[in-house]
Amino acid sequence: MNKSESIFKDIFANNWQQLPTVFHKHYANRANTNDATVVEGVLDVSTNGLIRLFAPFFRLLGGIPPENEKNVPVTVCFSSEVDSPAFHFDRTFYFKDKKTYRFSSRMYPVGATEVVELMKWGVYP
């Protein structure tokens, strides 16, 4: 992996150049650097009824937001760190009439063209 290029360039290989410019901007972080990118927008959030039964546990463990709401303002901080090739997602959801909700995960390159995303109760290696 070239330290001057996006973590995702190697993963998408020859397809990287065909991806939209917005993708290149959002996922510009380089492995083993202190890069950071912040984006803001709105999302429609929907959760299966079964998951909603376990909503208190999801909230406690920092899992995917167990909510159903449209046009939720969201801030996403993409970051990387010097000691890791991981791509960090730190998402903050601003639900109406509810407490702000934070959900974080990490993507790690595995193999030549694959990544794995970890969502470990807010605790990462």
C-alpha cells in the first residue's frame, strides 16, 4: 500500500479511477497517517422490528442506531492513524426529540481487494 494514496485505492484496484469524485473525496484517508475528513448530510434510518426489541442493548453497546426516522442530520468523521492501516468511521446522528447517538466502526484491509468492518461495542483493537 502506497502511503501517499487512499486506503481504498488498492482495494478497488483498477476500478478506483472509475469511481465518482465524491467517493475519492470522502475516502481520501491514507493508511498509517493522521488523515481526517468530516462530512455532513442527512440519512433515512430504519431498523428491523426485531432489532428494535433489543434497542436498549444496542444503545448501551454503541451498535447501529435502533431507530426509524427520515431526514436525520448526520456528521461522519473519517480518520486514520499512524500505527494502523484501518479506516475509522465515527458517525453522529442527531435524531429529533432524542439524545444524540454516536456509532463507530473500523474497516481493515484484508487481502488484496477486500475489507472487513468491525463494530465491536465501541471498543477496537
